[in-house]
Amino acid sequence: MGHHHRFFYDGQHAQPDRASIEQIIADIAFVFHWRLADLLAMEWEELLMWRGLAIDRWNQVNAPPPHK
């Protein structure tokens, strides 16, 4: 039985620290292949929105096959 990876950081921090921001930026860049300069130009709320979409995409692609 294979492992199906899921993102684990929930991104629900009112005042993000540098490690949180770097983690979120890395997740978005990994899924969408965006440039760092583009991600650094985004506001925190926008990063959280795109990270949520990145989580959705990752989980859809890596979901276990349906049981029959």
C-alpha cells in the first residue's frame, strides 16, 4: 500500500513568521512552478489563498484510487 502525501501546514497564522512564509511560498512554487519574485510580491492573504488552491491540486492528483 503506497503513501499518499498531503500538505500538513494549515496556514492559519495571524502573524506569520519567516519560516511560515517560506514554507507557504515553497508549497505554491512546487505545485504551480511560479517565480519567487512573483510570490514575494503577494500579500499574506493572497499567499494563503493560492496555497489553499495548491493543497487542493496536490491532494486531487495524489489521492488514493477509489475503492471498488
